Amino acid sequence: MGRSTKGPLRDTPSAAPAGEGLGTRQVFAAFGASNIVVESEKGVFTRWTIRIPKRRRDESALRSLEERYRAFRELSEFPDLTVERNRSRVASFIWQTTSLETLCWDLIIPFGLYSNIREIYRGILAYWRWPGGPDGGFESLQIELAGYRVEPGEVRDWLVDTARLVKRNVGDIARHVSYEEYAGHIFRSYGQSVGKSVIFTLDPASGRFLAADRKLAEHVDFAPYLGKRREELLRGELTGDVKSPTSPIRLGVWSIKGRDDAIAALKFIREGCTRLIRMGIAPEKRLAFYSTTYRAGPVELDTYRTTTLGGLAETSDERLDTYLTAADEEDFFSATAE
């Protein structure tokens, strides 16, 4: 920063003049004139004192997080899922639980000023999936989060408490609610995450999935928690209201190894579309393809093309290649001619 554009100061007509140069302007632009004091005595010294203001916390964002946390803590009545059979109350409980989960996501973000938020999320995910009852691993979670700095410190307490509520509720749903009956509610509930890109990993065979805010789970592997290998699962992304047909769900795979493998991937994605429709997602819901991370060969999924869940679910094997595009145009045409 502040590299000079002036030459040496010599008493010659061609010498660059003393005074303000590009470097000086860069420094003042970066820190602001009100934060800079320059003291100088010709031929003796020059001292720059630069004040860097302490970053202010976003009090409005913290206040919103606290209000959301307090609202959940003040809820005094939850349905007893061991006896509750009212569908609307069970569905409401599912949506509340997902809302609690998204609050956890947002409570992790303030830690990002000093720590890696993805590491924190992985620890919470492990706690949620820890065996041994509703409090299994809770002490370990408390110890782990105590090692991360956050301001104000109350955010840590809110996160610990909210994570515990999520684990309790998710455990109750797993034990007492028919997944087949309520899978659509569980999936659609993640659409309430306004302004977030939610990535998920889906098992087309069962419809079970795990999801999280992209900022937290970009490199998190959900496969072990679903008890499957990556090759047996689909990756996906959703944004906004799942009921809205206009915002697409993205589905894809992690790797494609040639044209035959690309067709196999499309058949697998087609199976995923069928599963989502069975879960109650409208066939008219837009579908786009998730970018493939690892690719070998001349073709890939056409990520610029959209269709619908029902459109791909009804596509015959013979027409699946219409959803492919060239990774390299020359190789693509030679491959499709074979």
C-alpha cells in the first residue's frame, strides 16, 4: 500500500516535485484523513500515526438473534408426539424445529470474526447425530464451544441452548413421527430459510436427507450420517419457498467419468425427482442441475438448462442425453456419434 510514483528528489528540472504522490493518496483513501496524523521535521524524521477504529458490532443483527432465541424459549406448549395425532400440530412442530435449526445456523455466524464457522457447524452436526439420547455429547459440545471466541459471549449460551433444543425435537420426530407420512413437510420446512442457499444430500431410496446453509456446509460430508456412500446419494440445493414452482431445486452428483456415467447420473437424478414428487413436492417445481465437482470425459450435465421434476421423472432413457452438454465441443460430438 502507498507505493510511491515519485522519483528521487534532486535539484534538477527533471526531478519529480515534492508533495502529494499516488502513494500518499492511497494511504489516505484506505484509512481516511481523520484517522491519520503526520508529523515531520525536514531532514530529521517523518512519523505517520494511523488510527484503526475498532470494528463495531452489528447491534441490530444481534438484537434480532436474541429476540428469536427468546421467542423460542418462551414457547411453553409443545405437542406430545407420543400421543399427538393432529396432522396440523405435528406439521407445525416440524416447521418450528427447522426454524430452530436455522436459528442455530445464524447463531454460528458471529463466531466467524475469530474462527472458522464450518468447523463449528461440523461439531454441532456431530452432536445432533451423536447416539445416546437427547443429551448425548452435550458436555463435549459445551467444552468445544467454550474454546471459540465470540462477542458478546451470550451468543455462545444461546447457541448451546438452541442446539440442545434442536437435538431434543429432532429425536422426538425420529422416534414418534412416520417419516413416510411427513417427509414432504420436513423437506418443505427448509424453504423458510429466507435469503439462504440451502444445500442438501438426499437418499433417493428412502427420501431421507440432511441440509444446511451453504456458508456452513460447503465442504461438509453428510454421507456418513445418512449411512451411505456418496455414490448412493444425490447432492442438491434449494432457495426460497419450496412450494413456489419458479425457484428451481438443483440436483446433481459429485463426479462424472465419461458419457455412460453421465447417463447413469441422469437416471439417478430422475429417481430423485420421483422420490421428491412422492414426498409431496409438486411435479411442476422447476429443476436445474447441480454443477459436478469432478468430471472426466467430453460431456457434463447442462447446468444452464431447466426442466421440472415431473418433466425429468417422465423422460425416457433414450432422451436423457438431451440434458447433457459438451465439456469440449469436438469431443462431445465424437462421443455422441459412438
